[in-house]
Amino acid sequence: MQCRWCLPLARLGWSWLQGARWDARGILHPFPAFAAGAKTSFSLRGLLPAGRASPLRSFVRYQGGLQESTAQPGSAHRGQMMLKSVASSDAIQKHRKSLLDWFSQQPNEERQFGPSFSLDAVHVDPVIRESSLEDILKPSPDPTVQNQLQVPSSRVIGLQNLFDADACGRQVRTVVLYGTVGTGKSTLIKKMVVDWCHGRLPRFEVVVPFSCEDLSQSSGPISLRRLISKKYLHLREVVPHLGSANLSTLFILNGLERLNLDFRLASTELCCDPSEPVPPTAIVVNLLRNYLLPEASIIVTTRPSAVRRIPSKFVGRYAEICGFSDTHLQKLYFQLRLSQPGCDEGGAGGSAGENDNLVEMLSRNLERHNQIAAACFLPSYCWLVCTTLHFLHYARVVPPAQTLTGIYTSFLRLNFSGEVLDSTDPTQISMMKYVAKTVGKLAHDGVTSRQTCFSEEDLRRCLEGAMKTESELNLLSIFRSDAFCFFLSPCVQPGKEHTFVFTIPAMQEYLAALYVVLGEKKTLGQRVGREVSELISKVSEDVAVVLSIVSKVLPLRVLPLLFNLLKMFPRYFQRLGSKDRDTIARTMATELFREEDYFNDDVLDQMDSSILGVEGPLRHPDDASDDEVFELFPIFMGGLLSRRNRAILEQLGCSIKNLAAFEIAKAMKKTVIRNGRKGLPPSELMDYLFFLHEFQNERFAAEAVHSLPALNLSSVKMTPLKCAVLASVLGTTSHKVEELNLALCHLDADSLRMLFPVLLRCKTLHLQLNSLGPDACQVIRDLLLHDKCAVSSLRLSDNPLMEQGAQHLAEAIAGNHSLRHLSLLHTSLGDRGVELVARSLAQNQHLQELNVGYNAVTDKAALVLVEVAKQHPTLDKVHLYFNEISEEGKRALQGLRTDRDGVKVLVFLTVGVDVSSYWRHILSVARTNLPVWDRDRVQQHLALLLQDLQSSQRQTRNPWKKAKLWRVEREVKGMLGKIQQRAL
């Protein structure tokens, strides 16, 4: 049967058309030999219905634009070429550009890696293993690290080979790519689309990606052509040709578990017309049936639990994403991520040496078969490791742009945002909410019992303990197949191979904190009370109606009274519910100030060590392990209450109301501030400050900091992040800091610049033992010359300031008005540096004490300094001990008298033939600094002091003075003996 417009051509005979040509106006010109004499051309315009275009029209590329052209119906080759030209048309190119712009967008969490970061630059393809339905259905092997990291090389398949013919030679049209949460399915698809946009996927001329999460939001009927045109405007002109044999098309269905598909004909009818409006699920089902556009190729990504939703007869190949089962892939990923320039928040990035050092330490830790190697089997955890290292090592701004809690919350958002555990379950419980209730309980039980390894019995108790219905059993089965290995992995410790640990140790503390903050930690009475309260609330209105009717018929006045008492129970239980927040606050305060954790490293150093490893000999497996510490647990609890993290948790289905956060903070304030005043050890004080930073509550932090009498952070390694945290927390208030001790904190000039606003407000400032050089002295000069400087006592002992640094300090001394006490003990000033300082004293009117001991000062510089000090209106004490002063210089200095010259000079342990009142101070300085001073040189100075004591004994006849000199002599000899025996 022929259509109307073909009939005239049929009457003429199709042979008449052979060799004919069509002009641009739609007029047919027959072969010249056939057209003799009469008018031999005619137009189809009169033969076609109004508005009907010729079916022989096609689109061809011409001079960079889309042009309409005619084709020769007799030339099959030319028609095929014109159809093929669609792939190179402007529409396809615009579609490529549109997809590239969309899929190249990076989430906020990726921006920390610097402006040069892109998916092309740092992507590492995970291992893909060819699988089968039998592999999916058979029971999983014992969960060990070896089973995780060993994939048969014969079954590994590349992304570009997924659509190769199968073992029987059949063409593969549909590929199901499955993997657990965190294996990199979405990232792999994104990279695949980007590759096609760059022309690196020549097998397909058109790629049409669909998000199943997006499709699940539409329920109204729509045709496939309309759906494609709606999502991708530039494909409108190409849609009629999609799925044809001459235009290879790839449909991508990402996240199939979001759709509730039914392949039964009774539920989803057959449809092969791409113009027919049907529900989106019906479009997906018919595409997968190969009934709609059968020539198109399809790749589906899904979680393992949803693989069986597609009948196996419609699947050409199963492929499992195995993550980074090869540790070489893990190392390559870290190398690419950590070597990106401009990767820090401030844009400067770590130096090449620093980046290489991080990668080297991380690689060594992976080679030790550490637990981190099992964690980084998942590409998502590789991302978390890199992000945490960036946070720990590359923070350069105040306040830090991120919090540790925010990193973990964002990490979970990247993996679980919008994820429903089972789309077919009526409860539609979010994946993260389920994890918080079940795995969170396991994590909290472990924190409470100081336990990190869990047996199968522990897992059953926490995951199956409250299971009552068939639906709950199905949810657990889906969780075990899809997300269990995301949170828990086999333990690598010898003898514990069949136990489980949290994939990243800090994740246990995070989930435990989430479990508590969400209010899931309840006693039996609280759980029963809530159920009874909800039941009463549901039936209260019905009971009220019944009682009102009964009370009118029967004079039972007691019934309304009983009902009113019954209605009071929900209100009473609501009041009791507020007590839960007090419990949360007490738990947070108690865990934050556990005395048994006082002398551990601070939590930031602990995290750094857990990722990069601890250099040195490994502990023997038979040795008893140290007690587990969970100092991040209370910090995460505080961080989860911040507004930003609560907003992200809301997206994950875990709601924390503003009122609840306010009441917890209010209940916690008194306890936290009271414990903070007790005088915490330096590492614990750093944890406290980090808690205040994570809490992100400026008013709370201001009150807490204001209550601290002094801040002693000595011996804490003040990384840029810790400096930023300290500056941020102290920046919440403007009060003066009485004392800040930053001795032996590995500070440098950059650290001082970050802390500059804080240092301005400190009255007593300890900066000794920090290897501060001349460049740091420039910052100190700017600090002391600032008009808001409050520093009255400054200790710079045991820093290599050198003569160049002394020049900057001289400028500061001359112009400063607040400084009263300055210690430059053992700062390598030399004679020239001391003379520079001495000259600046003439312009200073406030300094009272100056210590330039142990600076290799000779007689000349010492006498110059003393002469200037004698003229100074306030300077009354100068320290010159442990310098290169001769006997002549000693005699000149000993002739000074405080009452006459106005200055006290501390040089020796004696004053004439008597003991100096400062002998204990001088020996204490030597004893305290001995670990960092030159021991041989200290011995020489102590020997000189001993000779001086013995000389004074010989010169005096006073028995009382002899006794005092003998006592000091014994102390000096004792010190010398211990130094020689290495006892000091």
C-alpha cells in the first residue's frame, strides 16, 4: 500500500527516477536521455499535502551552518552519508559544548584544590571487572582485605571496551555498570561524557545522559522525543534521527536505583514510538527492552541491590566497578590531587617540596598494608584523605574556610545526597538517616566502650536488634549490599582478620556524634514514652468526641477529668524531651574534658598521623596496643550543631532543629566554661580551641575565651591551620590576653603574620625556642611599633635572630611605648647586634629589664650597653651571663652599684666576695635551656663560674659568706657532673 504523494511517481515508474536530479526548489529533473522534447521536469509541491515537507530532505553541513538539501532517492550511499553528517552538524557541536559546560562544573568541595583543578587533569579510572548475573546472585566471599584488593586480571575490562562484542560474538547494546556507594560510578559517567565532548569516544556520535533522580521527579506522560528536547534544547533538530542505524546513539541512565521499574507487560505496556507520551519509567523500561530505539546503545549505572530489577535477557554485559583495588591507582590519585598548583585556600599552594613530602609519606603508609589502604579501596575515601590533608596542611586564611566536621558532612552529602535506601519501600527513609540510626548506634557503643574492632555478633546486635517487620529486613539486606563496605571494612591487624573496623577511624566518632545529636540515644523508658505519647496524640481528638457525647447522655463528670489528665501526658513527655538536650550537653562536656586524654597529642596531630603514618619502628603484633582515644567525638558533636552543617544534614534527611541546637548550647555553656578555667595542658587547650572553632558560635566562643586567664600552648606544633584556628577563636573577642605561651611551637614569619591581631592584644608573650630568624624580626618590629600594641613582656630566647634581626628589633625598641621586659637570651646577636640594641635604648623611655645573655658578647659591647643603661630612666636590670667577658671586664662590671648607677648587671654568681642574689636564676636558666644549648660551651661557662666562686672563697674570711659560696659551688659541681654523665 502506497501513500498519496508516492502514487504519481509510481505511475511513472521508479526506473524513470534513476539518474534524475532535484534542484533546490524541490523540482525533479529526469535523466537527460529520457527527457526529449517536451517539458520533462515537474514539482512535488503540488503533489504534497499543505505543510508537508519532502521525506527526501536531509540536513548536511555546509559552510559551518545547517542547510536544507535534497537527496537522490536512487543513491543509497549518498543518503547514508547525509544521515551521517548529522553527527558533525552544528546541533551536535552545540550539544557537546552544552554538556561539557554542565559536566565540567565542580561542586564547592572541589574548589579547594585550586583553579587549575579539572576532571581531565586528575581523574583516575577505577578498576572495572566484567561480571555476570551468577556472580551477582552468589553469596559474597568472606569480607577480607585480600578479597577486596584482588581482582582477576583476565576479567578486567576498560571503559572504552564495554560495548565490544561478547564471548559469543554478539553485539552488546545494553551495559549494566554497578558498584557500591563510593566506588565512583557517577564520577566515571561524568568523565565518560566529558571524554565524548572532547572527541575521545568516537564509537558514538550522539550521547544523551539522563539522571534517574531527575526522571523520578516527573510522573506525567511525555514522549521520548519531547523528553530529549526538553532536557537538551540543541538536539531538537537531531531527535528524529536518534537510534537509526546510521547515527550511533548512546543513552546513559545514571542511578537506576532511584526508579521503581516494572518490566511486566501488565504494568508497563510495549511502546516503540518515540513520539508517544508515556510515563518516564515506561520510556526507560522500553529502552532497556530494546523495543524503543533498538539500534541505540544504553549504559546503566546502579547500586548492586537494584541490578536484578532489569531482566538478564535485556542485558548484554554486566560490569562491576571495583574502585581502586590496585594500590598503584591509589598512589596515582594522590599524586595527581596533591600536586595541583594553587591548591590551598589562599591560592599560594604548598611548595613542590611540601607536596612531594606528603605524597611520599602517604605512599609509605600505603605500602605498610595499613588500614588506610583498605579504606582507599573506595575512590570516595581517597577524596576524603586528600581533602583532609589539604585542610591540615594548606590552610592559610583566617578564619579557615572549612571545618573538619564540615568536610565530613560535605563528604557524606557528595555520596548520599537525595539517596533513598529503597525507592520501592513506602517509608522512603533516606540512606543517611538509616545509617545514623543503625551504624551510628554501633559507633556510639564503640566510643562508650573504647572499642574500634567489631565482631559479627556486635554487628547483628546493632543492625538487627530492633528488627520487627519484613520491610526492615529488606532495608537491612539492601544496606548490606550497597553501603556496608562504605562505612565498615575488614580489619588488617593480625589475628583480627574476621572483625570489622570503621573504614576511616574518624568516621566512627562522626557517626557516634551524629547518633547522639539526632537524639537517637534513648533509654527504654524514653522510647516507650515517645510511642505512648504519639499514640495518645493520634487518638486524642476521637476520644474527645466520644467523651463529649457520653457526658451528655450519662452524668459522669469524672470522664472529662480523666481525659484532661490523659492529654497532659504528651505535654509532660515533651518537657521530659527537653531533658534529652541537657543529656547531650553533659555528654559533650564530659567527653571534651576527659582527664585520661590530657597528655595525648592534639586531635589535629592525631589525624595527620593516622593518614600519613608514624615514622619509626612498627609495633610488634604481640605488643599490647595503647588505649583507644576518641577526642574527636565531642568536637564532632559541637560541629554538627553549627548552622551550615545542620543545613547540609537536612538535605540528607537528618534534621536538627534550631531550637534544639540553641538549648544544647545553652545547657553546655556553664559546664564547658567552668572546666576550661581549670588550666588545661597545652595539647588539651588546643583541642578546646579547635572545638570552639568547629562549634561556629561566636558568642559562645567569646565567653569561653574571655574566661581563660592564660593560654599555654607551649610545645604544640603550631601548623598554619592551628594558627588560623587560634586567630579565629580569639578574634571573637577584643579583650586583652594576659599571657600567651607559644614557646617551642615551630613558628615562623608566616605564622606570626597570621597571629598578628592576636599578638597585639597579649600582655605577656612567649616566643622562645621557635627558630625565628631575621624575617620574623620584621614582623615583630611591626608588632611593637603598632599603636595598639599591648605587649609588655616579650621573650625571644633561643631564636637565631642574628645581627640582621637585631637591627629590626632596635627600630622596634626605639619606637615602642608598651614593652617593659625583653629577653634576647641566646639569640646569636654578637657584639654588633648588642651595640645596635644599646643605641636604640637612648630613644626608649619605658624598658625596665633586658636580657642579652649567652650571645658571645665581649667586654667592649658589654660596657657600651651598661653605659647606656646607666643613663636610661627606667632600665634597672641587664642580664649578661654566659658571655665572653674577661677578668678585666668582670672587675669593671662588678664595680657598678644599683644605688649609685641605677642599674643591676647580672654577669656572675658572685658580687665581689659575696654570692649574688640572682645565682638561682642564672643556674635555672642554664638547667632549663641545656637541651637546646651547646653542652660543651655550657660546661666551659660553668667551669668559669666555678673558678670565680673558688676565687671569692679565697678572698673572704667571713665564715657566713664562705658557707654560702661553698653551697653554690656544690650546686655548680653537681650540674657539671650530671652534664658529663648525660643525666641532664
